Amino acid sequence: TAKGTGRKRYHLYEASSRYDHVENFIHEIALSQAIDKNELYLHYQLIYNPASEMAIGAEALLRWHSENGGHKQPGDFIPIAEKTGLIVPIGYWVIRQACKDWHQLKAIYGPLFKISVNISRIQLNELNFVAQVLQILQEEGVNPTSMELEITESTTLHSLQEVQLILGKLRNAGFTVALDDFGTGYSSLSMLTQLPIDKLKIDRIFIADGNVPLIAAILAMAKALNLLVVAEGIETSDHFHMLADMQCWGIQGYYINKPMPYTELPTHHALVSR
Ligand code: C2E
Ligand code: MG
Ligand code: MG
Ligand code: MG
């Protein structure tokens, strides 16, 4: 009967929702122990400058090898980390580790090499965020001018004034700031002129779509606003030449390298053949 089916559905729904609950809870506990258990690590992707044929920086991408769940990608656990606030200590761990790795990377790529770190909206809300980050960099012997902070476009959707203030402080301290996933966050163009940022990272969806007129428009706009542009998601030789011909400043994607431990990154010698 219809009633029977309904009850059955209800039970199924309840069972699975309870299961999700428990699973999330287990995830949260495991994640809260991830730093102490040494389960977090960073992969890197080079940011390549076609004009000089050099890698000018690298983006740190967080990975989690959980004891029971195996290797996890940020999409699986960053939302949990943000919801629980764990992103705050995890974010400081990322910054410290990126500093340590930068010392190794600058020996390979030169002293102007920058390390990019993703920063979540929740981290920016921390009262002492700027002071804490500066403290970590000082302890690790890294100048803020060697670090770039990436914030996603959606970060700016809430309280533009607060975001302006904190980004202004970070830039005054010497960090560069990049707006990540540009073009996907529904932000207004007028907001763009009001944000203290240095760079736009064009979301990979526009590269995948091969939308040349739109990419050209973004590049022209960025030039007028005095912003550098990095194109994400460069997967093929065609993508690469499309962006290089358009004189895009920076290029990042599987075509340069998949995210990997910094010890395995291609050297300049290997990159010149692009
Ligand atoms: P994102 O900052 O936009 O990073 C780029 C994402 O695109 C990475 O996914 C990278 O692996 C992927 N990617 C790079 N090149 C290509 C390509 O050519 N093709 C395709 N299909 N994908 C490419 P990942 O590592 O899974 O990270 C996803 C997101 O998680 C990041 O997006 C970033 O928003 C966030 N995230 C990563 N690490 C951290 C972190 O330490 N802290 C915070 N708050 N967020 C992080
Ligand atoms: Mg990023
Ligand atoms: Mg991005
Ligand atoms: Mg992204």
C-alpha cells in the first residue's frame, strides 16, 4: 500500500540521515586529531610565467591521509573544517608548513619565488589573524613578501568593509593577495575596484570552455585595474598556447604539473620545453 511504502521510505531516510550524522561526527573527531597525528601534508602546483619561461611561485594544496579513511581531498574535509572551526588551527599549520617548504623551494627556483596559501573566510574572521600569521612567518624566517594569500571570490560576498580592512592590513604587512576562482562568485565588478588585491585567478571553468572573448575581456579589465592574472586549470598544450598568446601573466594546471610533494616538482630545466 501507499502507506506501507511511505513508512518504508521514512525509515530508510531516517536510517541514512542518522548514518550521515554519525559519519560526519567520526570525521570531525578524526580531523581534530589530524595535526597531532601528522596526517596533514601539502601538495604543490607551480605557477608558471610564460614570458620568462620560469616558475614564479607555487600554490600549496592541503591533503589529509586519515588513519581509516585513506587519502582525502580538500573538497571532502575543508567544509567540515570550516563548519567546526578546525580550519583555524589547520590553516595555521598550513602556513607554517608552507614557510618551511618555501626555504627548500627558493633554493631551487630563486629568492623571488612566492608561495601561495588558500585562506578561508573563517580564518579571516579570527581577531588576531594578522598578528598570528606574522608571528608564524617570523618564527620560520620568511618575509611576508614571499607569501601570497588566496581568498575565494565568495569570501567577499559578506561584509565588504570587514574584508577590505583585513586585506588592507595583510597587504600593508607585505603579503600579496589573490582573488581565487574569479568569475564564479557572483561578485559585482564595482566591488572588484574596492578590494585591496594584487591578482585575479581566473576559474578553470572559463579555460575548459575555451571562452576566448571572455578571457580576453577579463585580461583587459585586470590590466586596467592594475591586477596580475593567473589562469587556473591549464590542462593541454592548446590551453597553454591560448593563454600564453594572450599574454596571461601566470599559468597553473595539470599541463605544468599535477599537485605533488615539492620534492617532485619539475625544475626550470624541465619547464623550458613547454
Ligand atoms: P583552488 O584554490 O582553486 O585550487 C585549485 C584546485 O584545482 C585544486 O584542487 C587543484 O588540484 C585543482 N586543479 C589544478 N589544476 C587543475 C587542472 O588542470 N585541471 C583540473 N580539473 N583541476 C585542477 P584541490 O587540491 O582539490 O583543492 C580544492 C580547493 O580546496 C582549492 O581550490 C581551495 O579552495 C581549497 N583548499 C586547498 N587547500 C586549502 C587550504 O590549505 N586551506 C583552505 N582554506 N582551502 C584549501
Ligand atoms: Mg587557490
Ligand atoms: Mg582556484
Ligand atoms: Mg577552486
